[in-house]
Amino acid sequence: MIIFPAIDLIDGKAVRLFKGDYNRMTVYNENPSAVALDFVKCGADHIHIVDLEGAKNGDTPNYDTVCRIKQTSGAFCEIGGGIRSMQVIEKYISSGIDRVILGTAAVEDGAFLEEAVGRYGEGIAVGVDIKDGFVAVKGWLEKSEFEAFEFCEKMQKTGVKTLICTDISKDGAMRGTNLELYRELSSRFDMNIVASGGVSSLEDVEKLSAMNIYGAIIGKAYYTGAVDLSRAVEVAG
């Protein structure tokens, strides 16, 4: 299982939100590239980046910071947040970003998703943010009409290879992850499933790894010291 330590960006800084609430933000580091270098030192070779301002507004205010993280770390970098046009996908991919994550756009514009997957294949992932059993959009601020598993089925039929699934109720709460959700996702779908939200202990990492889940994102647990990233990479690997 791949460990994806996370960097969430606002105003060029590494931050965390509590359950996606923009009013409950903690700034952890004003130099995200330094954070990325620490990830690599700990043995992580994949980094999950989210432009939280982009997720809300649909643009790329942290683009330069994202590129610096990639250049500094040399790690596999995936980016999500506000990516709603082919131009933005091309901008990131041509800058060396390895994978682009579509969220709101994948839910609201099926033709755009099909074009992106057709053009970039495994360079496209879809973020499935789950709130009360439905897919949430626009930085988790709105709930869509799609039931979560119905949407995942649609993604598989479209040719999406990687799903990043977040149980919003668990995100940043440090109370463990939704193991049942990931067990069901991995049994029902033939895609790479990345667990996100509430991965807050080595026990979570062990249990997810035992399910043969493709990847797990570690966010707040790294920043608070609740999970030793070096150990998490060992346990997962």
C-alpha cells in the first residue's frame, strides 16, 4: 500500500481544515516545500496535494507552490482542488505533476471527465468526497444528487483507474478511518482505491494495508505527531 502524506494549501501555506470547514483552519507550516522534503526523508515517495482555495473558487491560486513542492521533493505528486478545465489539467501535467484529481468537475460534467480520461488515462484520478452517503462538491460545501456507490460505478464505466475516497465525517477528527467503507469499495470496484479521512494511527494503516487497498492519505496525524510517517511507510510497505 502506498502512503500519501498530504499537503493542503491556502495562501501558499500548509494548513488543515477540520471536517472541511474553512472557518476551522490550522496553519502548520509556511513553507510547504520543507514539509515535502521531510516526507521524502521519512521514506514517502508519493505526495497528495490539495489547493483548498482552488476547490472553493475553481482556479489555481497555489500553482507556483505546487510546482515548487514537485521540484523540491522529486516525489510522485498528485494535485486536486478546483481543476475544472482541460487547460488547467494541461498546465499541471506539463509542469511535471504526475496525477490530477477531478472532484466537482467529475460530478457535474461527464463529457469533460471522459475527455480528460481519454487524453491523460492514469494521469487522472477522481476524488469521491462522501457526506451522508452522497457525493459532496465545491470544497465539501454542497451535496450532489449522486449516491456514493452509484457514482463510483459510473466512474468505473468511464475508465477512471484511481478513486480517492474521503469520508468527510472522519476527516481531521483523529478518531480513526471508515474501514467498512474501504472494505466495501475495494470489494465492489476494480479500481485503485485510496483511503482518505481519519487515517490517524498505525493501526489504521495496518488494517487498510491488510485489505490490499492501493493507498492511504495521512494528513493531520502527521502534523500533530500522532503517526510517525517513517513507521507508517514501513507498516504499509
